[in-house]
Amino acid sequence: GFRSAVVAVLDTGITSHPDLDPSRILPGHDFVSDVAFSNDGNGRDADPTDPGDFVSIADLARPDYEGCALEHSSWHGTSIAGIVAGASNNALGVAGIHWNGRVLPVRVAGKCGAEVADIVDGMRWAAGLPVAGAPANPNPARLVNISFGGSNTCGPLYQTAVDELNAA
């Protein structure tokens, strides 16, 4: 049931935070494929840690970052994980809406946002569906949170993934 349901947080990744109980954070995955935007020196791997999604002046001088804006790190994935499952009754931060929940961090966004293919693969993996090049997810999510926006419409890749998740 929902009492201890796994909630996947598809976002910028997650950082260690005193209001997030490590025993309720499941092993996640990093689906950011573009090494320049990943900010962690590699592409996809088993480490969903958020290294920051800042864009510096030095970044903007590189052709890879054309169209990006100068930004500080948002730490958005950690914020959302806290809203979902922040520890309660500990005199810190917030009380999450899913006190007994378990968070599955799925990193799909880095500097300058996210790629559709990375988001879709992250969605599929979060639900326990197979994704080429990624290990099987031993903790499929019952709920998938994607709480960032974009300027493009949701196309057929998103719809196919939503249909697959709904069927699963």
C-alpha cells in the first residue's frame, strides 16, 4: 500500500541532509548522459548525488552552454525529497508528507536542465522497467514525482513512458 510506498524523485539528484533519514533513501541512479551538463565528470552511473546544477561565467564561455543562463545551484532534488519524506518530530526543517515513505532518487537533470531521453529512461527505470545500459531497479516506485518544467510540449516519448508506467 501507500503506507511505505517507494516514491521516485526524478530531479537534480539528492544531497545528504539532516532532515532526510538515510535509512529511507534507496539506492538510486544517475541518468544524466551529457558529461558537460552532468557536473560530476561522468555520464550515467549508480550515483544519484547532486553535484550542483549551477552555471558559471566560465561555463557560459563554452559553446556547449550556448542558450543557458547564469545560475546558482538549485538543490531542487533534495528539496523535493524533503517535501516527500522529510523526517518529522525532530525539530529540524520540515515534516514530509510521506513520513514512512522511502525515496528513490533518480537524477535526470544537470546544468541547463534535462534531456527528454534521460527523463524517459529515468521514468522507466524508476518504475522497474528495463533500461538499456542500466542495472535492474530492485525497488520499483509506486509513485513518480517529476516536478520541474520546461518550455516544450510533452511529445510521444513522454506519453509512451507514462503509458508504460501506468501499465506497470
